[in-house]
Amino acid sequence: MLNNNISINPNNNLSSNVVNKPKVNTEIPFSPVDPKRVTQTPREEAQSQVKQDLFHYHPDSVFQRFIKSLQNSPILSEAAKKLLLNKQFINSNIVRDPLLKGIFETFLNSIEMDDREMLNFLKFQQESYTKFQGDFFQELRNILVNNPNNKDFKILLRNFLRTYDCYVSLEETNKSISSALKNIERNIPEILRNPLREMTEKLVFIRQSAETDLDILKNEILPFIGRYISKMNDFGVVRDYVSLLVHNLIRLEYALESNFSYDLENLLEYIKYNFNMEDKEVESLKMSLINTFEKASTAKNTSMESFLTLIKKGALDSENPVTKALMGEMTDSLLFSQNINIPLMHMFLPLNYKGMFMFSEIWIGKEENEGNKKKSPMDYEPAYKVFITFDIQNLGYFESVLKLRGTKLSLNVSVPTTLSSYREKIKKDLAEILIKNGIIVEDVSVEECIKVRKFNEVFSNLAERKKIVDVTI
């Protein structure tokens, strides 16, 4: 590995005689670079570095800010433990809260699951984790894997995925536009509020009116706000909301049915003529997209809905500051787990299993090794790492790390102190269960859980950006 510091030796040997030394030009031939906008190698300060030797970046870089927030982010399982397992907290804060008492009872009933219902709860999260699920997108993945060097296909695919994302997210985009406009109205002078309100009242915010809404936003509302900013030099809150508004205008334009149809037809035409697909196959592929979209829009899960309703009501409407803070922490944790800098799938399971309460979190990510990097794409064998935590009523906290490559599995389990004397029996039973299910066990280890770990202490690929130049946007 190359050193971060590069030393440069001059060709000419300079004399130590001050008179003979050339004059140094102290003028700067270009504007100095803002250190906040680029990655720098900081001084080695052991106290300032994270345990995994993470990310020697400038403290003001985007990724460094993410890393700092990662260390301070609330842990979902800690809050869920109070909500499910701490009777004192439940009786003092939830049961006595007239708003949450009924919602909490509904939630407890909804998480009473058997084995099949548990599996469906996890599958629902996996299927709704991204918009790009279903037979249609799986076929696109297969084409991409079999044609890794086809740049034209990648461009068409990228354009379609961008448009599809905006198309299916139109409702969220409209809500964001509406919220931005309300905040702009709240922060401009009172004399300008009525004219702005008259323009915003023309907006309908439904799919059928998307093109008309876009025209009003681009040709009436945005110029009006722009003139205000220009004349009043308002570079504060209003301009920040205008930036958000412009971002959503772009998403709204991509979400138009005409743009979506255009990118879809371009993609299907290319697939048809370049990958030798018959008309019947292309039509079947198109129908699979329609089925995927309809299935995603109608997918529901009672347990998930009741859990999210409890959190939302507690965070927004509860008058109990303790409950409000707890629900806020859970909300922050759920939102943080969707951060673009986290290349992992995150699922969770609140459970009432035969009268015993439990909360589990699951993190799933790809695991790379040097052997795979040397293989061709056709010989590549995907490997996965899974980090599972579960807190069981009257038993304690467990952790498990699984590494899976094909049918080969290595498993490490950490058990609470109360079960440490049963480690050998647990190890033997786990090995028998895995072998019975046709899984080749490379290694099984069971140890006492000394410390509760966060997911970033288990997944090393979060440090990939150490190799990439990071800038602040």
C-alpha cells in the first residue's frame, strides 16, 4: 500500500549558501482550494479515530459527518426492548397514556405470530425494501449479468430506473412539494403570501394533473419566488426550501406518464432487437412489470402497520415526554438504517411467540474476498454475511454472525451469561439442525456475549470509502 504522503526530491542540489538559493515565488497562481470541499489526510490522533480505523477524512466531509452520526445514532433494539420487555416502562408510560393505550394493545395482538406469520413478516420487509423487486427486475438483472460490457443497455436501463423510481414515488413527491410551498409561504413577507397562496391553490396533486401542476410550478410559482429572492436578497430559509422545491420539480417531470412510457418503450425495443427476444416474450416482460407495480401498491402487513402507527402517534401526538422521546429514537433509527451510505439490508421482528416477547434485528450484506475478485463474472460465487441480534424475555440478549457462500456456512453465536454453561450443547444442536437442512457447516462457534455490538462493528465493507476521494457537495 502506498503511503499517503508523497515526498518529492528536486533534481538540482541546492547549496546551503543562502545567497545562491533561488528566490521562492510566494504568489499563488490559482485560487486556494477550500479544505472543506475535499478529502484530506488528518493527523493521526488515536482518540479521534473509530475503533475500526475508519475513514481518515476531513471532519467536514459528507462521509465523515455520516460516520459521526453513525456512532451517535440510536439503537432500535434498545428502544424496542423498553417497549416490549420493560414492564415498568410500559405500565408507567404506555398504559397510562390515553392516546397510546389502545394502539399499543392492537400492536401487541398484531405481533402474536406463528412460524409462518414470522416468515411472512420478514418477506414483506424484504420485498418492500426496494422498488425494484419482482420478475420484471429480476429479468433485467439476468440480462445485465450476462452482458456486463453492454454500455448502451446500461444507459437505457439507468434512464428507465430513474424514471420508474420517480413514477412510483409521485405521491411522496407531491407531498414534499406541498410541504415546501407551505414553508416558503410561512417565511416570506405577509404582503406576498396571498398572491403565492392563489397560485398554489391551482395545484391538484394527483397523477392525472401532474403535467398541469408542473406547468404552474415552472411558469408561475418558481418565477414569483425567484423575483422575491432576487429583489430582497433572501438567502436564508426560503432559498433552502426553493432548492428542495426544484429537486422535486425535476422528479415530478420524470414522473410524467409520457416520460415513463418513452423510457420503458426504448428499453423494451433495445432488449427485443439486441437480445433476440420475440414479441411474445417482450409482451410477457411488460405484463410482469404491470403485475409487479400492482402487487407492490396493494401489499399490506397488519403487524408492520400497527408497529409504525404506534411509533408515529407516540412521536407526534403523545403528551408524555418520555414516550415521545422513545418513539422519536425509534423513528430516527429506522430512518437512519435506510441511509445511502449503508450498503446493507435491514429487517426487524417484534414478536409475541406463545406469550413470550422478543425483538430481533437482521442486517444482511455481501461479503467480498480476494479470491472472488480474481474470478471472471461467470465464475463469481456470491457470499453473504448476516448479523442477527435478538433479545428474548427472561433469557437475555443473543448475537449471531453467519457467513454463507453457496451452501457452505460458518456460524458464530454469542449467548447471554446465564446460558454460557450450555455452550457445547448449543453448538452441537445447531450443527445438527444445519446438517439436517442440507447446509455444509464449515465452522460453528458459541461464546459468551460480553459486549453488545452495532452493525458497523461487524460489517467491514462500510470502510470501502477509505479508498475513494470524498467531497462535500
